[in-house]
Amino acid sequence: MADFRDLFTRLGGEIRVINLGLESFAETLEAMGVPVLHVQWSPPAGGDPERARLLSLLDDEDGS
Amino acid sequence: MLVDCVPAREALGLADRTVLHSGPPLAWERACPPVQTAILCAIRYEGWAADDAGAQRLVESGTVKLAPCHHAGAAGPMTGIVTASMPVFVVENRPRGNRAFATINEGLGKVLRFGANDESVVTRLRWLAREAGPLLGVALRVAGGLDLRALVAQALRMGDELHQRNVAASSLLARALMPHLARTAPDTGAVAQLAEFIGGNDQFFLNVAMAAAKAATDPCLDVAGATMVATMARNGTDFGIRVAGLGGRWFTAPVNTPQGLYFPPYSAADANPDVGDSAIVETVGLGGFAMAASPAVVGFVGAGGLRDAIRITEEMGEITLGEHPHFRIPTLDDRGTPVGIDVRKVVETGITPLINTGIAGRKPGTGQIGAGVVRAPLACFEQALEALARARGLA
């Protein structure tokens, strides 16, 4: 992770992170003092393809 | 509107030798010990059997029938026991023309709703039926009913969330009732005893809030195709939901055990799994959904501080259809509480409703041992989603 930050420093930029999904990644970066914005996200229906399909069909019917 | 308090026999048409319990339908053999204990105690209270052994024989032979409160128009806290002679509050949803019912809250500690069953429990139940219920009924009729929506809205602004904290709502109700009680009671001693009982019970309003929530949500069970949750209830074995677009059908899954704080000397090892119809208040945007309105309760149920309370209310906003137009939260710039749980949003996000709850001891006769929070099981909502899709010919 330290090498990762060095890469951005060498490129002349400050590392700022938007983290999507796994919160532990954001927590690790925060512990290193890296500015991080965590976005809580998980695949619809926990990744179950059949329930995701049903959700999509119901949403299509309801126009949402 | 809170309009009356009359025996369940009269209000619900509840027959003798029937015991109503909380949650979805439940066979005697599957009931947890506090629910079984409370059922037997209620049978003794009614005089249908002299002791628990005789009471159990009546249940096992089918002479005494068990049924969910929700099937009879009532909502019962914790074990949710209702029998014919118990007085029930009557709440009327005037725009829709329906009514819902709940017993008088017995107070804290050793009480029937938490599965306690000794003589003090039966004595209190008899006083409620013979004295408190009739006094409350007359006072409410003379008052012409009390506007509960306004009372609940005001209590939220005073720090209640109307599930584990009802001190403001109970006080407001007492304030509204007392003049009518004083005018109609046969003697000052009776008023004093009832006033002392109400004043000593911070959860007195909970049952009224539950009846009000049921009166508000029951008409939703007729809205074809709707994906909104109309009922959440637990019987100590199963958690059940009913969905607006699917009528009275229950979708059930094994109930979770609450996480919370315990009265000394109890601990999590002594806790009974989640039980009670009181989750009906979360269904209308109160309780855990209104946690941000009640910084005092979030600590009481062991869920953190004000920031955590706001986070919980905002999280419940992820799975609801809108904000309540009347129930507003001062700490959120007067935004409405999140209301209308959408089955689709629960399944899509995996965020399950959070419920504030009392915790009953699993050992029969113990009573309440703490308070905490519990999540509804996701499986109920997954089943409901599939049923909704089938009902529309999509699956």
C-alpha cells in the first residue's frame, strides 16, 4: 500500500480515494492518513442472479 | 383515535377457550417457553383450569384454541396473550372505517407479556379487568376519543421513539385522560390507584401505539400489487411479515435473538429469541426507524449514541418508500421518519428492518431481563419478493 502512495507522489499528485463496496479497504487507507470517501455498495440482492432478475422485472412494471 | 377500552369478548368477539398470541400462527409444540408459560397462566387467570398441568391438557386436546392476535384485529406485545375477559383499548381509523385493539400494558418486570406467571401476575390481570379497564373505558367515552396521531407526533418531539421509550407519550395520554377519569370514577381511591399505575409505567402507551399502528396498516392489506410491508410480527419461534399486495399471507423465517443490555444479573445467555407484535410500530416509521428522535433510547438499547441513532434512521430510509408527513424528527431538521418498508428495497440492498425491543428471559417465569435491538430476517422478504413476482406472472 505504501508503494501505491509513492506512485501517486512521483506522478506529482496527492492520492485521494473513493472506495466502493468493501469498507475495510477504506478503513486501511484512513489509518494511513489517506483522504477517503467510502460508498456503501453491494451487488443487488447480494449477487443472487434470479432475485436480481425479479427485482428488475418488478421495477420495470412499476416504472421505477 | 383512541375511543374506548372494553373486554376483548366484546371488542373482538373473542370466544371463551381461545388464547391469542403474538406473531404468525404457532402450534403449541413449537412455542418457546415464555409463550407456553404465558398461555397456561392466561388459562388459569380465566378459570378454565386450576393449574398449569390442567391448562396444558386443554391446549393439547384442542379444547383451548390458539390463534394470532393479528387474525383477530389485535396486536399484542411480547407473548401477546389476549383472552376474552381482558380489557382492550379500541383504536379507530376513521378515514378507513376500521378498528384495532391492544391490551392494557401491565408495567415492567414480572408480567404476563414477558412470560411471568406467578400469583402477582394473575392478581394484576384481575385488577386490570375489574377496575382499570372499566374506568379507562368510561373516561375515553366521555372524552369523545383522543387524537393519537397528534399525540404521537408530539411525543416524538419530546424524545420518544414509541417502542422502547414511551415516557412522553404515556405522560401526554395521562394528562389528557385524568380530568375525565376524575369526573367519572366512582371514588377518589380508584382514581388514585389507576393514576399511580399509569404514572409508574413508562411503557403504558406502547400498547396504544401498537393498536394505532395496526389500525393504520390493516387497510393496506387490500392494495393489490403493492410491495409495501403491512405487518411485521414475531412469536418467539418465527418472524413473519405480511405484504400489502399479498393479502393476509405470512412469510416466515426463524426469528433472531436481540442484542442489547441486560438488567443485573442477566446476560445474553439468558435471552429468549425475539417475540411480540410490537414491531408493528416500526412498520409505521416509529421504534428503530425513529431512533434519531430518541437519543435517550439508543443508549438504553445498547446501540450507541446520537450519531448511531441518526445513522440507523438514515439506514432505514434506504428501504422505505418515503418520509412520514406527520411524524417528524427534530434532530434531522424536522424530516419525517422513514416509513413504508418496500420488500424490493430490502432484498435489493440486503438492509433489514431494525427493531427496538424488550428482551424476555428464556427461562419460564423470569419476565423482562433487558432491552435491545434485533434485525428482521432477510428470508421473509426474499420469499415475499418471489411471491409478488409470481402474483404478477413474472416468475
